Amino acid sequence: MRVAVVQFPGSNCDADALHAARLTLDPDARLVWHTEGSLPTGTDLVLLPGGFSYGDHLRSGAIAARSPIMAAVREHAERGGYVLGVCNGFQVLTEAGLLPGALSRNREVHFLCRPVHLRVENAGTAYTNAYAPGQVIEIPIAHGEGNYYADPGTVARLEDEGRVIFRYVDNPNGSLNDIAGIVNERGNVLGMMPHPERAVEALLGSEDGRGMFESLKGAVVK
């Protein structure tokens, strides 16, 4: 599986994402600068990392969503390619219209950085098939604007269509319906606020994020 990690000005989890991708999926995973007009040939998974792209000016992810590389990311997603947006990457995906809803300030208006527990709500996706349905995993968060919001109709569709993939066990930020991660209708684009790339080795305190990358191994049939 070939992986590309997009770098925006202000990304601060790009190295973490690259390490996790190289460790679990693609030893040759590479970084792609946001001004590039195309993705590396043969890319299977695009990873949009966490951080503070463009210093979170205007809105988190708003400027990054309009970077040149995002046209290629959109085309990749439309072809059925996999796109994983983590934290700021999730914000970028909503701002780009690749996922519905928006991320606003945490309920307590504080930056949160700690491990949280997530429940795997749908274990039948390319991102979650290595987990058991209902499995509770520990993944760290690090965000100030992780409060997921969407209009009632959108939330109802996400729930009815099984597109809420991860749900907070103890909601840290006020997200509607305890939503921590969602996929698009096709199931190839995932956005989530917690950081699975920070939970792929015991040294980091948890290996529970590794299951997401292990799930993706079987997603691409060559």
C-alpha cells in the first residue's frame, strides 16, 4: 500500500503520521508539500495530519482546504482512493466538503491533550475491520476545536447509514452524539479527531491505533 502524507504550513503531526505509515503500511511512505499539484503515482492512501495549518486563521482547516494539493486529494477520493484526516486533517476534510459537518471550539473552551476511550461503532469498514464491533480502544486527543456539529438531518443520516465509525465513551469536547470519527457515503474517506498515529507502539502508551492501519492492509487489492 502506497501512502502519501500531506504537509501544510503549521502541520505538527506529519512526522508522527509518516512514522506510523512506514511502520505499519508502507516503508517508502513519503511527504507531499501542500503546493504540489498531484499525488505520487500509485498512491493508495492520503493521510492529512494534525496540527495548526496556517495557524488556524479564519477557521481551522479553512485555508488548507483550498491548497493546490487538495484538488488532487479530491480526485483521489472520487476515484475511490483512501483518505484519512486526523484532527486538523478532519477539519480540512469538512472545510473541503469531503465530509459533512464542522468542528467548533471544545465545550469547555480549553485545549485538550490526553488519552480518551473510543468505541468502535462500525467494524465493517476498510479502516476498522481489524477491530471487534463495540471494542473500546484508547487513543490520545490533542485539539482545541474538536466539537463535532452538523444539522439534525445530517446527523440522522450518519447514524442511519452506519457512518459514525468511532464514538467517545466519555465525551471530552461536546461533540454531538459523542461522535469522534465519521466516513463519507462510499466509506473511503475517514475523518477523526483522536490521533491513531500516536498509538501504534507500546512505547507510546497504547497500540490501539495500530488496528486502523492493519485494517487498511487488506483494503487495496492489487
